[in-house]
Amino acid sequence: MNKTIFITGAAKRIGKEIALTYMKLGWNIIIHYNSSKHEADELASEINRVNPNTAITVQGNLDVKEDIEKIIKRVLVAFPTIDLLINNASTFYPTPIEEISEDHWEKLIGSNLKGPMFLIKGLGEKLRESKGSIINITDTNLSKGVANFSIYSAAKAGLDAITKGLARELAPEIKVNAIAPGAMLEPPDITWTEEQKNKVIDSIPLKRMGSEKDIAEAVKFLAESDYITGQIIKVDGGRSL
Ligand SMILES: NC(=O)c1ccc[n+]([C@@H]2O[C@H](COP(=O)([O-])OP(=O)(O)OC[C@H]3O[C@@H](n4cnc5c(N)ncnc54)[C@H](OP(=O)(O)O)[C@@H]3O)[C@@H](O)[C@H]2O)c1
């Protein structure tokens, strides 16, 4: 029987690469999206062309309680098991202190922290049955503090904390780990100038940006490991050193 991976925010970029990596392994793939319906449908078609009847999509806004419930219902019945949950979806934008509003708080905490927490709650029993694994995608830059990103940072730091707490609580059946990417891709909808890009690259000991593949490979490594739980693996070319 095929194993099943559920990836949030999987229509594009890093989530999509994780989906394609598990397509090559022949897994069932549940592609979650919020607004990128076209890209999610295209990805599901691509996967189903290679491995028929293995990919489905599920829509939902992780800021919205009813949507999280809807996602969980669909995921629970999609395939016989759930073996791997990847909390990858994320909203990312600056919130200078003088501009912070409750709406910013709800949005940044919703997708980066509250959504992952309630997805784990809703899917936990099924992950337990399959002795599955949870991987939360956080961010390597938190440890040094990032000006203007205090809400996003708080949400991702919370996700790191959830990772460690739940690794204890859900053991021994479920492993819970996190991957903290460094500078992999330019932020969505922003194109850096050459100068901005060079400044980022200069701050990375390995002297290059990462890629979607670096994260997908780390996911595969963690998911296949039988003796790692509660860890936050930095995939950042040494930037956090
Ligand atoms: N890219 C980097 O260099 C980098 C660096 C550090 C950390 N990370 C982390 O790595 C992960 C993947 O990065 P990425 O750059 O590929 O992510 P991304 O493109 O910024 O976002 C991934 C997806 O999250 C979904 N999303 C956003 N808000 C949502 C909401 N309220 N409800 C449901 N889905 C929502 C979006 O889905 P739709 O398009 O369908 O709306 C989006 O396509 C993220 O957790 C990010 O924080 C990335």
C-alpha cells in the first residue's frame, strides 16, 4: 500500500518541490493550497500522469477555523493512511511595530502557528496509527532577531516550541521535527536587486542561496530517519553561525 504525504502550501515553490520528491517515491500526495488553485490543479495533474490516482488537492485558508476543519475532514478520508504531515504554508511580510494591527497578528499567527497546531491535533490519531512523522518548516533567522518581522518571528518561534513539546507528547509513535530554511528563494512577489542578492550571499558561509531541493532533501532525510525527533535542522548554508 502506498504511503501518503500531506503538504500545506504545496502549489508552488518549496512545497511543490517536496510534492515532486515524494512523487518520485510513488507516495500518495495531498496538495493543500489557499489561493493558488490553478497551480495546485496543474501539479496534481502532473503527478497523476506519472502515478495515476495518487494526487488530490485540498483548499483552505489556515487563518479560518472552519477551513481547518474542512481540510482535516477531507484529508482523513482521502487515502487509507497519513504517514507524513508537512506544515509548510506560510504568510510572510514585515510588520514594523508602529504599523502592527490585530489583522496582521491573526494572519501571521494563523498560517505559521495556529494552522499547523490544529492540523496536528486533527490528524494526530491517524498519524499515530501509521507511526508517522510531522515536519514543521520554520526559519533559521529567528535566533538573531529580525527587525520589522516580530510577528512572523514569534509565530515561527512558536512553531519551533510546538515541535519540541509535541515530539515528547506524541512519542513514541509519532516523530516531530522541524526544518529551518535560510535564504532559499526570494520572497514571493519580490525581486531583489543584484546588490540585495549579493548582500545576502555574502552573509552565507557557503556563498550561495539554497534551493527548494535542499529543503525537500532534508524532509526526506528526516522522514526516513527512525531515531530523530524534536530536532530543528537548519538548512541555511551556515548563515546562522
Ligand atoms: N523561501 C525561503 O527562502 C524561506 C526562508 C525561510 C523560511 N522559509 C519557510 O519555508 C516554507 C516554504 O517557503 P516558500 O517560500 O516556498 O513559501 P511561500 O511561497 O511564501 O508560501 C507557501 C504557500 O503558503 C500558502 N499560504 C500562505 N498563507 C496561507 C493561509 N493563510 N492559508 C493557507 N495557505 C497559506 C500559500 O498558498 P497559496 O499560494 O495557495 O495561497 C503559499 O503558496 C515556509 O514555511 C517559509 O516560511 C522559506
